[in-house]
Amino acid sequence: MSEEQHESQSHAHPEQWEYIKIALILGVLTAAEVALSYMDVGRTIQIFGLLAMMIIKFMLVVLWFMHLKFDSPGYGKAFTFGVALTATVYGAVLITFGVFQ
Amino acid sequence: MEASAEHASGHDEHYTSTGLPTPKVAMWIFLASECLLFGGLISTYLLYRGASVVGPYPADIFDIPYTSVSAFVLLASSLTMVLALSAIQRGDNLRFRIWILTTAMLGMVFVGGQIYEFTTFYNEGLGINTNLFGSTFFTLTGFHGAHVTVGILMLLTLAWMNGLGKVDQKNNLSVELVGLYWHFVDIVWIVIFTVIYLIPDAPRTLGQ
């Protein structure tokens, strides 16, 4: 691992305007979520719409604000392992107990 | 090679064999383990959803507009947190302190809002022992509120250490680590807000 690589891992972060842009997108998505929760569009569409927006917000924060998009892939692998393990273990529990039926 | 890199970056930190700083790797592993904690709490809430035999029920007491404001406040605090990190990396201590204290203040607003919400729910008859909804809801959101409170203490500590000169442009890894923790509590709230508040009876009606 060279010094240049260390430096690039530590400091290759976005400009401030990019953070503000991401925050505005997060705000708009949150407002859209709240609006959708009041809309009469059918329960299935409403639920999948809300979950889709939740995942987009989750990814925006993790990739930009937590810098996984710009940092070493090693951090991303550690966190992805935790998220995947959580989804697998608890997904299996919820399916087993028929929560999604 | 690694020692020279440490000096080059100006950080008093250690690196793993991968070249990644040990504290940052440890923080990411800690956050990965926290996913399991909150995954367990959210799953428990979902498992017992709709199983309460006495009220109040979620639809009776949730105030979505009020909780939406709390969600916006926590999202805004994530923005001020990255602006604080950006400021310290540029060596702008004044803006760092402004942004980090703004982040702490927004965190306090969120926790204050949660305390008010809990008090309101209690006055409306929902305690932690009232029914399964109360037990799982207060445990989940209480754990999240405790995490936010710990984060506020860490933010205030960073501002204090910056004043002492112990956190600055050259030694900013601690700001990055606290930032990661703060953003994590934000993403946990993103999930809680959608799954618990906005789609309260989703799992049992999915596909219908």
C-alpha cells in the first residue's frame, strides 16, 4: 500500500455542493414517502413504493455521506456483510413465522 | 512503508495489513454488528405486529406529520455532519465547530421530539407493559434514541477536543469515525420511519 493510496483513500471525498444536492434529494424522497403513505393508490403499490424509496435513501447516505462510494472497497465489504447477514437471518425468521403471508 | 504512510498523512494511527486504518476498519465492523442488533429489534416488532389484544394500536396514536419533521431533522443533521468533516479536512476550525455543534443541536431536537412523543403516547395509555405493540415499539425506538444520545455526546466531545487543539486538520480520523456512527443512526431511522410509521400493517397485507 503506497502513501499515495493512503492519501487517496482518506481524502477523495465529494465537494460540499454535492453533499447539499444529496441532502435535497433525501428531503424530496422523504416528502414523497409521506405523501405516498396518504395516497389511495392500492396497498401493494404503496408498500413497494415506500420500500423502494427507503432503499434509495439508505444507499444515498451510505454511498455519499458515509463515503463508501469513494473509500476503499474493504469498508464496503465489511458493511455489506453485516447488512446481508441481517437480511438473511431475520428474513428467514420472518418468512418462517409467516409475517409476509 | 506503512509507518511512512502514517507520517505522510499526519495521523497518529495504525494500519491493518490491508493498508486500511485499524480504527476505521473497527468502526465499520462495529456498524455491521449494529445492523444485526437493529435488525433483531425491527424483526421482533414485525413478528408481534397486529398481535396486541388490547389498545392503543399504532393507527390510534401515530402522528405521521410530527414524526416526519423528526425524520427531516435527522436527515439535516447528516448533512451538517459531512460539512463538519469537510471543514476539518480543509483546516477550517471555525466552520468545523459551527457545523459539529449544529449537528449536535439537531440531534438534541430529535431526541427532545422523541421524549415528547413517548410522553404523549404514555398519556394516551401506551406504556412499555401495555401490550406487545408498546413493548416492541418502545424497545426499538428507545434503543435508537439511546444511540442518538451517545452520538450527541461524541459530537460535543469532538467540539471540545477541537478547542483544545487535539482534533484538527492533521488528526481528523476521530471526526470521520463519529461521522460514520452518526450517519448509521440516520440510516437506521430511515428504515424505522418507513417500516414502523409509514407502513404500519405492511407485512400482513403485502400482496393483497
